[in-house]
Amino acid sequence: MVFRFATVTGQRVDWRLARNCSFTPAQLAGMYLSLCALSLAIAVFFWMHGALLVLPFTGVEIVALGIAFLVYGRHAADGERISLEGTRLVVERETAGRLERSEFDRQWVRVEPKTGDRSLITLSAQGRVVQVGRFVRPELRAALASEIRMALRAA
């Protein structure tokens, strides 16, 4: 079988759906430190030339930027992993460092939406429901749902 979104290792099929981030947390920390150093250097220059209020406003700017970068950094590693191995379908969703794990018996799993629906993909079985596909463009979710259905039927 050929998969567009999944990787196959032996009898295991994995879908890794992740947020598209332009900076890693380490790069973000380096950027933040360089911006802090530059802002403080400019503020100290003007403070030494008599503009006394520049330094406190620079402090507020650095704190606000730090909070914004912290929020971004907490969600940089968000993602979903769907694994199919043997008779188990395992869904792991990570949001802001919190991991949620759900396991399903593959023969009972129902996959929605049907073709053409741009909503999140719902995996349900035996009274449990998990929605996946937050990190996939809406127009590609139906293709991902079809791929998961195909893999569930294959073995």
C-alpha cells in the first residue's frame, strides 16, 4: 500500500501530524535573548543621554515579548500521532505539553468525515470518541480519513 501521510515500518503504520512552526524552542530562546540584548543596549544609550523613561518601557517590552514567546514555545511541539499495529489503533494528542492517549480495537473503529466534509476527523469505537486532523489543511482531511480507513481494512 502507498500512503501519502503515513510511514510504514514492518506491520506498523504511523501518522504524525504536527504544527508547522518556523522556529524550534531553542531557536526561539536565542532570538529572544538577542532581541533583549539589542533593546537593552538601545535603552541604555538613550537613558545615558537623558531619556529616563526609555529604560522602564524597554523592560515592559521585554516582558511582553517574553510572554508571547513563551505561549508560542509551549505550543510549538503540539501534534497528533496515530499508530496502527496489529489489532490496536493508538491516538496520542499533545497540546501544550499535555499528552492524551486513546486506544481502540481496530475492528470497531469508525472513521468520519465522509468524503468531501472539511471538518475534523472523528475516530470512534466502543463509546469513545477522538477528533484528529487539527494540523492538516481542511481540504486534505478527507484524504487522510480515507487513508486511515484503508489501513484499518487492509489487515
